[in-house]
Amino acid sequence: MKTPLLNPQSFPVPVLSVILVLVLACVCLIPLSAQAQQTHEGFSEKKTEKVGLNYLLYLPPGYENNKSERWPLVVFLHGAGERGNDLNLVKVHGPPKLVEAGESFPFILVSPQCPEDDWWPWQPVMELIEHIKKKQRVDPDRVYLTGLSMGGYGTWHFATRYPDKFAAVAPICGGGTPYLCKRMPHLPVWAFHGAKDQTVPLEESSRMIEALKKAGSTTAKLTVYPEATHDSWTEAYNTKELYDWLLSQRRK
């Protein structure tokens, strides 16, 4: 009969204890490394204790290198088809889709998920933003809001009600209440829409931009994709100029 390569009975108790500690340390290091990689090279999935919204959190490369640096924050609101309790749905469109595909962004990205059968205006998005600002190193003068379809409506909603909280907003194929635009002529807005959108008519965006201009805005602009239907977000979020424009804005 062969002698085992490692016979526990051949070691005194103190030596066995040392071996056990080393083995446990090696086992524990594996998930910790995987978690760090997930957080800083992709998404970490969170749920706020107080707010209660599930969300995806992306931290940019270099976030951990400088503990004193403050970073821009982009908040993304998804469309109606991504509601529910499965955060993988949030990765279907927009910036989360790009991050999932390996894209790197120079900002913190927070992508909450709206519960099933609810709408963004009913959700505590502003409370979530304040939660993130406390938990992460966010530059409070560089907070941006964007969203598509239902998230475009949500973007207009929160911008008209909390215009002093954001540095700029980018609603895509959304709409809102033109009368409320008088509250935000100082807020930079870049809206996007498809000319052939039969789900949310182009008029929904154009009347908001016109209301902003009538209120005195000199920065409001609308990009219309002539051949796009409801999906105007793919081209919009693949436009580098959108991110350059957002990050160039600071809260006034």
C-alpha cells in the first residue's frame, strides 16, 4: 500500500493549524479578487437599504488610484421593457450595454431598475443619486441624467422638477410637460429622437425644446435621426460627442 504524499497523522497539531490557516487564506483570496475585478472593470450590482432601488454601478478605470479625486456621475434611466427584478435587463440598451461589451468610460455610471409596472416619476431616483454621492467620490457639480423612451420621459421629469441638481441632461425619444420648462432655461439639454418614431412621436421632444428656447435657453438642442424609428438611442449612445458634451458641462 502506497504512503500518502501528505499524511495528516505525521504532522504535530501546531503544524496542522498553520497549514489550515494558509489553505483558508488562499481560498478567501479568490472571491475577493474576482469581486474587485467585477467592480472596477465591469458592474457591481447593488440595492440601497433606504431607497430600495436595484441598480448597476460602474466605476471608471483609475477610480481606486487617487482617493482624493472626484468623478463625474452619469445616471441612466432605461425604457419600459427593462422593468422588473432582473438587472441583466438593464444591460440591454444604452451605456450599460456598452460597458457590458467592454467599453470604458471616464465617469461613474449608475443604472437603476424601475420595478415592474411602475414608472420613473414614481421612483426615488433623486434619493438614489444622493445615496451614490455619499457612498462614492462624486463631483457634485458634474452630475448628468440621461434615459431612453420611458427613461427619456423620466429624464425630462426629474430635470424640470430638480433643475439645479444636474449639470446637463440628455433625454432620448422622451417627452414631458412644456409648461415646466420655464424652471430650467439655465440647464443644458441635448435631446435625441427618430423622425419615424411611431411609439413616441417626434413632437414630444420638439415641443420640449421649443418651450426651453421660449423660456430663454440658449443651449437646448435636438438631434433628429431622419431614418430612425423608436430606436434612436443606439446611434445616440454610440456618439462620442454626446459624452464629450456631457462631461464638458458643469452645474451653474
